[in-house]
Amino acid sequence: MADEVGRSRKAVPPPAHVVVEMDGQIVGEYPLNKPVLTVGRLAGNDVPIPEQRVSRLHAKIYAEQGAWMIEDIESINGMVYQGKRVERLALANGDDVYIAPNVVLHYVLDLATPPGEDG
């Protein structure tokens, strides 16, 4: 029982990445490859987005209990998911999160084929 509790707290989130779309064009793809990633206008962010309506440090994506979360970091324009402003969201495959009217982050699970099952 203790093993199950320990495992749920330290569960590793699935391999995934975000695709950044700006003005209808894909401008980058970024793997979610560390516990916390920053999203924003500054070039030093893990997910840099060169758009004035994106805050310098807009949001963070982080691992929590086996899932990837995205959270607004008090940005001016916030985040919009399914037409509603959100402060924090557990990401699911295919989710689209707008961080500016013309900038969307597409969350994509990396669904790799297990070795030996190439088909």
C-alpha cells in the first residue's frame, strides 16, 4: 500500500511536446523534457514565443502527479481554453491553449510504438 502511495506522488508524466502556432503558422515544437518549463516572449524561456501580446514570462508547464499542467504566471492576457479564461489546467492530448488571440499551444502526447511492434 505504501508503495502505491509513493508511486502516485512521484508518477512520471507521459512523454509529450507542445507545438506553437502563431498567426496560423507552426513556429516551433518543444519537448516537455524537464520538471518545469517556462513559456513567454523572452528568448531564454524553454518555449520562446516572439509576440508582443505574450508576456515575457507568461506561463509554466510542469509535471504534477503523473500529468503535465500549464499555469498562468500573472500574465496580462492570460490563457484561454475552450473559450474560457483559465489560470491552471491539466493537459490532455490534443488540448489547445491560447496565450494570445493569435498564439495557440497545442499539447501532443508522444505516442511511440513499442519496440518490436513496427507493424
